[in-house]
Amino acid sequence: MSSRLKSKILSMVVIMMVAAAVLWACGGANQRIAPATQEPAATSTTAAATTATTTTVATTTTQTVDPSAAARVFKIDPSKSEARFTLNEVLMGSPKTVVGVTSLVTGTIAIDLADPTKTTISPLQIDARDFQTDSSMRNRAINRFVLQTTKDENRYIVFTPTSIEGLPTTAKAGEALALKINGDLTISGVTKPASFTTSVNATSDNEISGLAKAQILRSDFNLEIPQVPSVADVTEEVLLELQFVAKAE
């Protein structure tokens, strides 16, 4: 074989080896880059999952219900309500039942529609100056000497509820409830614990009515009856009642 032919063959072998090396290098590079090209996809999936999680939390927070929003307030309607006291005496030798009434009553009842056991009652206030009986002379004596409402600090009888017994877990219109409302009763500057036996009826979705009763002793509140020749044997026991209608605000 001539030297020129050997030289050509050698050149072709070198070229083929170089070409093979280039092809191998390109293929190897592609194999090394392939995993890297998959990483953005994984990052995108993670981002999507994070976005989905964030969206779910936001939705849950938005749908959370504030329990206080379920409370509905009913306000006592003085035009349909009445506070009264009842006691007995002997007037000019004959038994007599004395009843004093007033419609000047204020107060509210907040009913938690989601949980009626959380119902609350505001302090109930009665304007004792407005008590009326069947005698104007007796009215003046009650205001000046018995309740002493001529003094501003004694004008109002206030009952501040502290607890309610007998509340149901659910309630609906037309349902009658028997409750016991405990609290502090203030009359003529004296405060004593008192309990009112109460019947309540939800007459409609927008109105409730009821009757609350409690018996107290005059001596507990220092309520003294002035000495009058025509009046005798005034009972120590006094019945207090509140007949009310309350309407949704």
C-alpha cells in the first residue's frame, strides 16, 4: 500500500473518531439536561398546590359565622306592658286589695337564635313615680312616704337579672316556656336578691310576651306604711308582677 493511500485512510479514521466523540458529547449533554428541564414542572405543581391551599383557607375564614350575629334583641313595648304591685289591707274596717300599676317599663331581651340558652335580659326599669291605684290620696302616700320617689335616687325600681333557669336549646314561635329569672332587685335604694317565676310565649317571629311574678317582704326593703286611722293590717307580703310584650328591634 502506498504511503499516500495510508495517509488518506488514517485521515478518514481520525475524522470518524472525532465525529463519534462529538455525537457522544451531544447525547450525553442532553441526558444531563433532561432532569433539569423537569424541575420547573415540579415547581409549578408546588406553586399550584400552595395557591389551592391558600384559597381554601381564605374561603373557610370568610364563611366562619360570628355567634353574636345570631342574637336578636326584643324591646319591651310600654304601650302593651304593665308593672304592678298587689297587697292587702283593711280600709275603714273592710278588707281591701290594693293594686298599683304603671306602663312606664323599659328593658330588652337578647335571644341567641343559634343557642337560646345564651339568652340575656338587660336591667328592667320601672318608673315608680307613675304607680297609680284607685285612690289619689293613696298614690301620694305611696310616693312620699312608702317608696319615697320624690327623691330622684328612689324614682326607679330596677331588677338586674343574673341568671335564667329553664331555657331550652331550641325555640320556635307559639312555644310557651316556664322560666325562673334570678337577679338583684332595687327598691328605694335597697338591693336584695329576688327570683321571678316567668311564663314566656313567642307569639311570632317578631314578638314575645310573658308574665313575671315575685313575692317580696316590705321589711326587706324598709317599706313602712304611715299610720293612718282608716288603714290597718297592711300585709307584709307584696306581689310584684310584670306583664310584658316585647318586639324585635
